Amino acid sequence: MRRCAAWTTPPVGCSESAELRRRLRRHPRFDTIGRVSARVAVAATSAPAVDAGLRIAAAGGTAVDAAIAAITVAMATEPGVVSALGGAFVTIWPAHGTPEVIDGNVEMPGRGQPPHRFGQGVRQIVTSYGGGVTLYAGHGSVGTPGTFAAMGLAHQRHGAVPWAELMAPAVEAARTGYRLGGAAASYLALTHDSVFGWDDQTRAFVHRSDGTVVGAGEVMRDPALADALELIGREGAQTVYTGALAELIAADMAARDGLITAADLAEYRPQIRSALRTSLAGWDFATNPPPSIGGPVLAVMLGELARRPDRTWRDVLEVQRHVLEYRFHVHDHSTDLEEDGYALLETVERHGLAGLPTSSSTANVSVVDSFGTGCAITASSGYGSGATVPGTGLMMNNCLGEPELNKLGLHALRPGTRLASNMAPTVGRGPNGELMAIGSPGADRITTALSQVLVRHCLMGLDLQEAIDRPRLHLSIRPDGSARVEYEHDPDLARAAAWSGLPVVEHGERSMFFGGVGAALRGADGSLRAAADPRREAATGVSD
């Protein structure tokens, strides 16, 4: 299997793409103010995020512009679930070009730090989330963020409206107010004291004046976050890495036992990677290549399920068990994720599954436009560190302290190393000219959710929304290496789980545990539609 190329880009600015503007000016729908208006289909985490994407498209934005605006609103309006100072992957398939993935995942920080600083600044927390999760929060759990660097580079390469316009919907939401969604309220109800209660600024934001946690539907305002996003809009994404915000982040880290230094921020670079390609029933899908874990795992699952003539739930369980146990024994303890990712793909390609040894806090936006460009962005801040950069409203990630992603140890990686990731934003082109952008949150359930939805739609011919709605199962690999089957209430899934002989957990119907798939589709006839997962608060929208 051919290895995908990756290279480091110069520091990120946010100027518009001159070449793209020249191409658009030749388009017949280029209007009098110098922009061309595309129609878009958007699947996102909330109605405000969808509205932001539609608004940017109406102003002349591309699918990439719309996706950036939508995910930024999600990061500004879903406190606890996802935040701006995390990591992200942006998968783009231009209308007239090859697909690419912009890797903005978090890095291990600590450049120039003395040895005694490693291991400090962390709080071990046991939560009831997901049936019980032990995590590490605090400043020492924060990885160097890459989301804004990735979005800035994506805008440079594929954007058509000014960067500041992409930030404007999130600025307005934070300043004028938004209603707290159900997903964020549910997570905060479980973690408001343990994860989000130790930092004074964070605690004040997620609690009422009487000390009780905020609830779904309450109007939230964050003027400090609005000011920070407005600064990012005005000065560009680079202010997070070498500007005023970078200074504030580094100073807070130094004061509160964090590892991120000014050098970590200044040296961070988003990486452009050739997308990992996989085929399914005439569809050509592009997703995360190594060192991401999510993309290779998804590609192997899709390929193996496509080879099964009946594709029963027993087949699904068998494929999941082989692939996820391999991941547990190899990728979760890998010191070279890129090498081991390609080894997984090559082993399955040569020998099949027989050749293999036997974040919850994530948001996804999927957009396609009428000109034929698709973009999926998945962003994560782990479970949240609980820390807010003073005076900015910017909550920080806990990706170093997320147990699913950092099994080598809290501070074991070399500074500058990209962390592992389950994220797998994917864009595909169908046999009849269809275009799909799809992704999901859900930690290690991301790949199992996406594989089940794509098999149902592409191989079995189910309507996209029905493919998302139907019940799912997931084979969980526990910390000790044992496996159990987790599934949504359904007689067929219950029989398959019993057949496995493994311990089972039934989650009821449409549990958020199994992800929140969002997909946007441009049909062969040019029609646009989007589908969102009822398991998690979500919304869709299509331009008029």
C-alpha cells in the first residue's frame, strides 16, 4: 500500500486564496460584490452551527468556509463538550482536485521544560460518564492545540470569504447569548464539580449564582470568549500561536504547572496529508491517514465488511473484534503511529483479518456544496481540562489526560509528537457522481458508528437518514484487554451479542454512547440534503 505524503507548512495566516478568487470570478454566478454563492447542505451539532454554515455560504463561502464557521460556533456554544483550544482534522475533497486532510491534532508540549516539570499540574478524576471513566484534568493534561491552525490553513487553501466573517457567527453567539444544548447540559451535570469546578473562571461560567450547575435551555453569554474570537478574526489564527493569545496561554501555563511553552505554540504546524483512500460499492472515500488511528481502522472495517456476502451482525462483531483488539495491542502502545498505521493496512490487504492478532467530547460538521466540494471537520478537546485561559473564555483540552488516547502514559511522549486520534472525518464520491461528507464524535465508537452507517447506505441501499437511525453495536476493549459487547436495544443485536459469548451491556434505544453521525449529501442530480443522528443533539440545513 502506498504511503501517504505529509509535509510541514509555513506558519498559518488567514489571508484569502487569490487563486481561488480568480477561479470564482470566471464562474457565471459570480455576483456584483465579487463573490459566488453556492448552495450547501450542512449537518452539525446544533441549529446555531447549521445557521452559521448557511449564512457563510449565502455570503459567497465555499463548503470549507461553511464548515469552519459551523464548527467554530459549536466550539463556542457547547461548553464542556468541545472547545476551541483542542485538536481537529479537516478533510476536504475539492470539486476539481484531489482530497486532502489537514492535520491539526494536539501535540505533546514541553519544549525547554526541565525534567521535574513533567508529571505535575494534573488532577486524577473519576466520573460516572460512560459507565465510569478515570481521567486527568488540570493544566498538566493540556496538549498543544491545533484546531485554529488547521482551520486557518484550510481557509488559506480553499476559502473564498474573509476569515473574520467566518468567526463572526461565533462571536455574536458568545456575546449576545445562546441557549445551552442538551448534550452539553447532560455532560456538565456529571462533571461540573469534578472536571469543571476547580478553576474559578470555569466554575463561575458553568454554575449559577447559587452554585447549582446550568441546565439545558438556559441562556449563556461569554463576553470574554467573544472578545478572544473577535481578536482571532481580526488578527488571524496565528494570534493563538505567536500573538497576544499565545502570550496569555503560555503565561497561564507557567503559572499553574502546565507544560505548554511559548516555543510549543510558535513551533506548532498544521500538516497537509494525502488522504487515505478506500472503496466501498463503487464509492471512493477519503479519510484520515496515519498517524491517525481512526482513518486506518475505518478503512479496514469497511473493506472487510464489503467482502462478507451476508454482512450479519456476527460479521460485524467478528470484524470489530479483530480490528479493535489489534488496535489495543499495537496502536494504543505505539511509539510510531504512522509506521504502525500503514502496517495495519498492509497486513489486512495481504492476509485479511486472519493476519491480525486476536472522546465523548468531540464535535463534527459535514458540508457539501452545489459546486461539488465536500468538507468534514471533527474537533475534540478530550474530556476537558477544566482550565480556562484567564480573561479569554477559552477552555483548554485534556488530551494528555484522556485514557483512550494516551495509553503510553500521561507525559511519556517526546515534545512535538502528535497524539493518537480516533477522529475520522470522511468525504466520498459515489459511482454516479454523488458526493458525501460524513463524520462523528464518540471516542473509539467513531469508527464503528461510521462503518455501520456507510455499509447500510452504500452497500445495502438504505436511505441515509435510516442508515443513521438504525441500532448499533460496539465491541469495547477494556483496559485489561478483555472485551465486551455494547449494543442498543434490538432483538437481532441481542442475539448476536449472546452468540459472541462475551459480557454484554444493553444501552437502551439510541444512546449517545454510540456516537452522533452527521452527513451531508449531494445527489447525482445535484440535489442537496443532510442527515443527523437522533442519538445526540444535532441539526441539518440546506440552502434555499
